[in-house]
Amino acid sequence: MVFTILGSGTSHGVPVIACKCKVCSSQDAHDRRLRASALITNEAGGKTTRVLIDVGPDFREQALRAKIPSLDLILLTHGHADHLHGLDDIRIFSHTKVPHSSTKVDDAAKNAPPEGIHIFANAETRKIVRLHFDYIFKRTQVGGGKPRIKLLRGESLTPKNPLEIGGMQIISIPMKHGKVDCLGYLVSTRDGEGKKLSVAYLTDCNFIGQKSIDLILENCGILEHAVIDGLRERPHSTHFSFSQALDVAEKIRPRHTWMTHITHDKSHEEVKLHLETILANYPNLTEIVKSGGSVEPAYDGLELVVR
């Protein structure tokens, strides 16, 4: 299983429009951060399965850069624009699910389009999708002018009812993003000996309760990677700071911890240095790093391999 960071930036992206700070002016490719998103690819049974987490306004650029040939499923964390507003650009993938040249656009009885790509999201996010992209769900002319999707209950993906697709098992992790209910995801696979290996993707959030921590610990097997919202060094009202993100990592103890949704306050190298400086405050993570693990900022194009 390969977990690719398509975007590691905050809602503005980096560089920020009209900003001339040293990070936004940086020539280091690690300092160019598109809006936060990830792609999971797994080979099983002779088939490649691709799952997208979030589809923000940079998705077209991300898909072209990563040369994504197809999508099988989409997971949404929440309904904010930087995680959702590239939804129309999945048209080309959704039409390969239901070829638009031979399929009716509407099911008149249900006033909904034919089934296309399955999208899992919580109730609040499903409501936003229907509001912001209402044309998807209306009777319109036949053609390729809108994506084909089926909205499903992301909150239903529990240990007793996991999503199983392409050799992977996925459960959702409830979190809070300020007052917004948000979903993280625990994605698991098995190695050649049958051991369960997992990646936890936890953005955007400023609170992860003990029940959600326990959900990760009880279902991850070996937690190879955790990608956690770490906006900046300073506190924020709806995002974890670097130290708050490490507070979570200290509890769930991944082998590799990665900050994502990073703003332009610090360069990639400066974030690395800051994390090295504060690591001593986290004894579990310190021991993990000593034994070959890591605590670092993510960057666009980073590939996390789970074997």
C-alpha cells in the first residue's frame, strides 16, 4: 500500500496569493504546499485500487502531477472549500464508472443521478455537498457536464462495519475542527505474514477525544504512519499546533509521524528543526525515533509505503 501526500498545505496553499514572505518566495520544492489531500494505492488480487481523501480546489493539478489514471472511491474529511471544491474535476473518473454516452442522467423516481463514484462523508459534509453542488443531483441534459457520485455515510465505517476495498480496510475516526464535526480515517492492510499495518490520516482538527484515540489503538495493528494536522508553531482556534499534534502522536505512537496542513510561517527545513527541538518533550516519540522512526513535516509528493 502506498499513501501519497497530494497536498500538505493550509486553506490558502503555499505560496499564499500576494504574499512575499521568505517561505512563499522559496525555491525549495518542499515549500510549495497545495491544499491538503492524499491518495491511497494498493495492489491486491492483480488489481490496483485507488482511494482519494479530499478533493480540494487544487485537485486537477494534483491529479495531473501524480498521473492518476483512475479513482475507485473518495473519502471526505469535512465540507470546507479547501477539501471539497475540486469535486467537479472528478467527472472524468466518475464517467468511467457509468459511461455517460449510454446511461440516463436521472433516476426520475429518486431525482438523483445514476450511481457513479462512492463518496463517504459524515452527515454535515453530505449536506454541504448537496448544497454547494446541487446541480449534480438535479435533472439535467444528457452529457458529460457533471460528476456522477453516490453519497454514503462515512460515520458508519466502524470496526464492526469497516469499508473493505482492494485489500484494504477503512474505518472513520471522529474528530472536531472547531465546532465542525470532522472525520479522520484509519486505513489498514496485511503484510505477507498476515500482520495488520495501518496509516492514520487526521486532518483538519483541534480535538481528538479519548474514544477516537482508543479506536485507533484498538484497530491499527502496527501503526506505520500517522499524518496529523499541524498548522504552525503558534496556537490556532480550529487546528492543532505542532506541539498539539505531537501530543496526539505521543498517545497513538506511530512509527512515523508527519505534520500536514502546514501554513507559511515556517519553511520545510524550519519545521523539521522545530520538531527536532521539541521532540525531547515526548518520551514515546523519542524512543521511536531512536529505533528508526521519524517525526517530520510532510510535503507534496511524499510517498508513505506500507509493506
